[in-house]
Amino acid sequence: MKKTLSERDQAVIWHPYTQMQTAPAPIGIVRGEGALLFDEEENAYIDATSSWWVNIHGHAHPHIAEKLAEQARTLQHCIFAGYTHEPAVQLAERLLPILPGKQQKLFYSDNGSTAVEVAMKMAIQYWHNLGSPRKKIIAFKNAYHGDTFGAMSISARSVFTHAFEEFLFDVHFIDTPTHQNIQALKDEITSLAPETIAFIFEPLVQGAGGMLMYSASLMDQLLAHCKEEGMLLIADEIMTGFGRTGRNFACQYFNTAPDIMCLSKGLTGGAIALGVTTCSDNIYNAFLSDSSLKTLFHGHSYTANSLACAVALASLDIFLDEKCFENRVRIHQKHLQFKTFLSQCNEVKNVRIQGTILAFEVVSSGEDTYTNNLAKYLHQYFKKKRIMLRPLGNTLYILPPYCITNEQLDTVYQGIRDLLSLVAQGELQA
């Protein structure tokens, strides 16, 4: 008897963020279309979290598929040290002008974590090349910047970093700004500034930390103060970039522009892995020298892969179309309507919206953390509903592809309503 994709998987695969001894069998997905993914029995699942926040235009988008095939017949890959190619140059030419501030150079890598690694190395070596090396990095509490060692170091100490903490370098973590702490944060920045390399932050929304949201105006005050104190600013827009927060990039809510930006996830519309780190000319110029010792010694075998760059260009075509913006506005309005219902439910708390992201906590007896036991029940519940929602502990969030229809959103909302009814009746708790 022929084995299913799920059965074959269990014999050979180790999945991410998964306790393999206790996890249920994975669902085998064979194809995608728009906001839907289909399993081996042709059951449709609504991808309400954009397959880990990457798939902004929907699955198997014809324009992306066409451009990928076209590029595959021309050039699939080329070493990017000493050589270049059209998709890489064109992507940089098109992307840099639409980024916040004066991003003037682009460095390619493979994914979000590596984009952050590049940013950290740029910032550290910037001060070293200027002859005044610094030792301190500032990040937010509850931050998440990736799973490689540098990215883990600048992320909050959590279940993601627990086994590796003695190997991580020290970082100074500060609170996100509120009206109550903004002056204290500015004073803290002033005291730390002379020895600080950079302040790295997730603008407006801390994703893996629990879709935590904070004030744009207060953050702008904090960033302006950092800039006044001579500090480099690194914006991690890996999750927030490409329209997630309403505007094209979350840093467009601030008057103070970052010196360095990290992008990935939505960059290719969820089709191929690609990361970029951009910077202003003052950063780039610090690496120009007759001495090879001032070179940024960083690279990947698949740096600026031409297939990935071609796909990113196709995704950019779709993203910059007016229809994409209209869809983001439509999703935001639908979320606002659903928020009215959620705000009246005793079973949820802290309902929040930023652009196309809606998040809230399901009330439970446990702490509001990633390890809250309610997570596994929520995950299993929505799998049965054929809605792809992956909770962060007891935090539920919707972060859909922009092509999701109103009817599909209504199905997701109804699934949540049904869940909360079970919670109210005491039939689902942890």
C-alpha cells in the first residue's frame, strides 16, 4: 500500500520548532492557490498566517511563476564575488528608492537571520574601521531577530535561546517606549551612547515575541534621541516590511530613518529564500580603503541567487500595484469590524491591530508566554477547522496573504468565534 506524504515525512524529517516525540503527524500539502493550500485528499486549508509571514500575494502566483521559469531558462546562479547579473542589479535599483530614509547600498544574503547577521557585522566593523571600536548593542526586551548565534544574542532570552545562553554575547535590553517610561529610556540611552555600536529594533510590532505592538510617535522620539547621541539604528523589517503594518515599511511611520535595514520574508512573496541588508552611504564609505582589512568579510554560496532576485522583482511588481494597497486596506477594515466582536468577549484580552495584523490573547490560567499549554490545543483545533493559524502560546493572530477574500476571512473569524464559544463553556482550557 502506498504511503502518504505524511507517513514518509515521519520516517526521515526533523521539523522546526517541533517536539518530534509528541507532535502529531504533519499534514502533507501538495499544492497551493491564492490563500489556500491543499492536502493529499484535496482538502483546502486557509493560510491565515501567510506560511510563516512570507506569502504576501498568495500561493502559486502566476506572475511569480512565469518570471521564475523565464529566469531559470536564462541564468540560475552565478558567483557574486567579482561578477554580477541583471536581476540582482535591477532589484537593488528598484528596491532602494522605495525604502525609508537614504538607503543607498544593498548587500544580499539568504534569509532573515543572515540579513541580521550582516547588519550586526556592518555596524560592529563600521566603528572598528573608523578607529573607535565600541562594545555594546541595545535591543528591546521580548525581541526576536533570528536563530543564528548573532541573531539569538540580540534576541530576548527565551525558549528559543535557553540551551545556548552561555555562548551568546551580552546585549543591553530596554523596554519598548510608553508615556510612562519615555524619559527614563532617553536618559538610559544617553548613559549608554558613548560605548554603543547600534540599537536594533523591530518597528511597531514584535512578531515572535507575541505580536506585541507599541506607539509609533513614542518610538520616533526614542529614535531621534538615539540619533542625537550618535548611535547607529538598525531596523529589522523582516516581518513588518512589504505592507504588513499598513504602510509599505513600518519605518515610514517615523521621521527618523534607520542607518541599516534588514529585509526578507515578503521580499520574494514567499516563493524562494532571499535576504537583503541595506545601508546608508556613511556606513558603506567606512569600508572603502586601500587596506583589505577594512573589507566586509561576509558572503554565502547563494548570495544574490538570480532565481531569487527575479522572483523578488516579480513580487515587487505585484506589491507596488494599486490593487495590493487596496487589499491591505480592505483586510485592515475587516479586522477592525471583527475587533468590535472580540472586544466584547470575556475570553480574550488585549485585542490589537496594526495594518493587516490582528492579535489577541486567549484568556487562560497560564502565563501569556510562548510555552502556554493552550497553544497545542489551539493549533489542533484550527487544523481540524482547516484554518492555518499557528498560535504563539496563548496569543492568536491573523496575518493573511493580501489576496485573501472577504469570504475566507469570514471563515477564519467564524472559526475563532466557535473556539471562543468552547472556551466560554469550559470545553477548551489550559
